[in-house]
Amino acid sequence: MQIQFLGAADCVTGSKHLVQCNGTRVLLDCGMFQGWKTLRQRNWAPLSVPSHEIDAVILSHAHLDHSGWLPALVRQGFRGPIWCSPATRDLAEVILLDAAKLQEEDARRANRGGWSRHTPALPLYTVRDAQRALAQFRPVGTGRAFAPVSGWEARLTPVGHLLGACAVSLSEGQHQVVFSGDLGRADDLLMPAPQAVPTPADLLLVESTYGDRLHPPDDAQQRLGEIIRRTQRRGGSVLIPTFAVGRAQALLLVLQRLRRAGEIAADLPIYLDSPMAQEATAIYHAHRGLLALSAAEERTLCEGVRLVSTPAESLKLSRHRGPAVILSSSGMATGGRVLLHLAALAPNPRNAVVFPGYQVPGSRGGKLVTGAREVKIQGQYVAVKAEVTHLESFSSHADANGILDWLRTLPQAPRQVMVVHGDPAAADCLRTRIEDELGWPARVPQPGEVLPLKDLPAR
């Protein structure tokens, strides 16, 4: 058995890890690169192994940086099963179809506006490609063994973070690989704490998104309430770019709690301008048994919230003046309806823009939270005079201490830890802590690196 690191090896996106043995190939995650342009350009490059030679994919969860390249993989010839939890399959349908639609729309706009360097501008993949990928999904229950390909055994273990998110255990009978996926927080707003993986690992792949930091001790709900009240007093609106899946539902929960506590006005308009977030919320309701919420709170997530569905309604909302809270995707302002609202609200100092959770460096959100005073939207530069706030404590990722706490639940020390899915500083910081505090051999892989498991250190 050997593993090749095809993504998320020197950055926090594009999760792809190819496990091979005796001519059989299983891909752990198939994510899209996001952030800096040099990373996004990798989405257009073919894999080092032809897609049709991959036998199966196992998804840890549905977020775009873990699942978003699947339609491209299928477009390039992959025809095998895509294994995941049932909730991941349901969320992936929403995420992949939306991503494909946005890419088609962006290509059309670029061709109309003439601001693309490519003639014609083309989408990375189409809605039809996404539909074909979804037809290859094979949902499987968590906690029980299944055969992703003949002769191999896999198991999914829930780890919080997002509805349906799991760690993946994979073995061909001789070696065991465990991939953490993205780990959730013990105190997550929506999801239970990560579960322990019951099987030992020869090789452990662990994410490091927050590998060099701890979550701020501040109360995210209290801070958001203060921002909303301050913005309302000056007559402005609060725009919250939000991931439609997971983050939107957490924000709705917090806004409902603020309303019930009287910390924001009961008549303050709250808009959810994201059909994708509305669909995802319905999926959260359908899988309510996986949530760490009371039945009452789960039922009332959208109570009194104004749902914006059509493009015409969204355009009308972008002209709204006066106090309001607008939730709109995407979470890093990389595309979607939020750009319309950002262009309308950012130039006015009465307004506020709140980014809840991690922002990939190089994304619009990443640039804004680090102080950019203008942002390029659909080929035009927009001045940023609104108050910009970054609420990192809304993140659904385990921080460095949370990652180490989860590692300590493993039944025995792995022979090797590979630290993936983190910016270089975060990955190396976590590597150091694993070696110093746990005494386990750990390192950060290079992009494209191949690691034969026979070369792992002995226990």
C-alpha cells in the first residue's frame, strides 16, 4: 500500500489523498482548490493518475474543498462508486449542483462582459457533470464496516464539524490508514463532539486548519449582538457572508437566541438570501437526530426569517436601505449573491460586513478581514468603507487543542502522522506539537509526494 498527496498538502484546500495497493486505487476526498489564484489554477490540471483508473472515492464530508472536484473527476472519466454518509450525500447534492450552476453563470457573465482572459470563458464543470457525479454516490451508515472495493474494508466515524462529516478508516487487510477529515469542536453550536475512531492506524492523516491557534475566548453570540445593535443605531445593515451549509444554520440559531433574549430588536428584518442555504436547512431538519439541538430550537431556525428566493428578489434586497441583517452565500465572498450585496453595502460606513469563521488567504473574505480597503467584484473595484469584522469563534473546526484532544482518543499511537489540510505555518505548528506532546512521528507532506507504507517507522 502507498498513498499520494494530490491536494491539501501545502495548503488548506483541495483535499485529495490517493491510496493504492496492487493496482487498486481509492481516493480519499476529491476537493476543489480555493483561495489564491495559483491554487485555483490547480483545479484545471489533470490528476497525476488518470481519472478512469481510480476505482472508488470515499468522502469525509460535503464541503466544497473536500467534494467540489468530483464533477471534474467524473468529466475526466471516473466511473466508480463515491462512498459517504447519508447526510453527506444529501448535502453534496445541494453543494455540487450550486457550484456547477455558479460556474456556468460566471462563465456566461465573463463572456458577456469581456473581462475574462480566456475566449471563450468556460466553466470547470457543468450542472450535467454534477448530476452524473451524484448518480455515482453510495451512502453507507456510520460505524459499520463496508467494502469500498473488493478486498478492502472501510469505516466512517462521525467527527462533528458538519452534518454527516466523518473520519475515514481504510484497510486492504495488512495496513490501516485513518483520515480525520475535518474535525469539529467539542462545543459546536450544531453538532455533537467528534467521536473516537475505534481502529488503530498505521498511518494517520490529520487536518490542521487551526493547527497554530486557539479559538478566541470571546462569546460569538455576544459579539454579533453588539455589532448588530451598533450598526442599527447608525441606520445601517449588517451583511454576513455565510457558507450555505453549516454556517448559515449556526447563524440562524444564534440570531434566534439573540431575539429571544431581547439582545436584538424583535422587529429587525433578517433575510436569508440563499436558496442553497434554504435547501440545506431542510436537510438539517431531515437529519435532526444527528444534531446537538433541542427539538424546539431545531424547529424554529427560520421562524420570522424572510426567505429570498428569486434573483429579482435578491436584486430588490440589494437596494434596501436601513437596518437589517442579510445572510447570503458564499462564506468567503468568492461568488454568488453575496457579491451583489457586498458591492451595494461596502462603500457605506453606516453598514457592517461580518465574516464568521475561517477565511482562506487570497479569497475576498481573506483580503477583507486583513484590511483591504477595496475589493474587485465582477471586474470592477469597489471601495470598502463599511465596518468589517472577523468572528473567528464561529468556526466549526477544532482548534489546535481540540485536534490534540481527539488524537489522544486513538486506541494506540500511529506509526506515522501526516499533517494535511492546513496553511504551511499551521501545519508545521501542529506537527511540532504532535511530536513534542504526544511523542508521535509527524511531518507535513509535499504536493504529489508518494509514501509507501512499508517505509513507515516501526512502532
